[in-house]
Amino acid sequence: YRCDEELVSDLEPSSKLETFLLASNSNVPVLIKRFTFRNENPAGVNTKFLGVAGGTVQLEDCILECGGSPGSVDGVYTNSRICGSFSADFPPPYLIVRFCVFDRCGGSSGVTCLNSCVNIKSSLFIGEEGGDNAGSKSSISAQSSSK
């Protein structure tokens, strides 16, 4: 993933967050299967590959490849308040992760959950050894959430 500067040229130049935001109001989970997320953003851009704002999202057999990327890169970020006033229109985020690889996510964690529920099974979190750009501080971080 890389921010296309031509598409966002009208946006505020101080925008430093890049994410693919999902919100679902359906009873059926949104399924993302066999997908590879790869960061190509420059240093100084905070990247969260996938932001879950509401509803159920299932990641299955995915690779979130952050290794070697400059800047802060998180795999998945869930927060019911990420979409502001629209959050009342969606149920709380519920993330299901199965058979995924989180490769050297150098942000705060591979999966960050706020005000949500997460179910992670049979997934691999790879950290980088030593150095200033060592892997994430934790594999899974949850606040006001269940995991």
C-alpha cells in the first residue's frame, strides 16, 4: 500500500494517517481472505493497514507485511469511535483473525483493539530482532475490549 499523492493533493498536507477503513452493519461478517498488505509509504506517515470501525470483520489467510518499512506501521486497528458521529450507526467492532501472519509491524502493535472484541486463532506474529526499528512493542494490545 502506498498513498497516491495525486489523489490526496486536495487534502490537508498535515494528514499523517493512512488506513483502509471498514464498517459493516450486516449480520454476516465481512471476509477478507488471502490478501497481502504491504507498506510502501514514506517515513513520517503513520500506517494502519486495516481500520475496523464497526460490525464483524474476518481476516483469513492474510499477510500483513510491515518489515523494512520506515515509520510506524500497525496491522489492524479496531475502534468503535474511529468514524466519529457515524459510529452510532454501526454495532461495536468484532474482529476475527485466522491463519494470518503479522510480519514485523513496527507501530504500537500488530493488532490494536479499543472498545471492541477480537478473536485470534492460529496466527503468527514475527518481530524484528534488536536495533532501533525492532518489531512492535506487543503483538496484541487491547483497551476496554475483550480478547
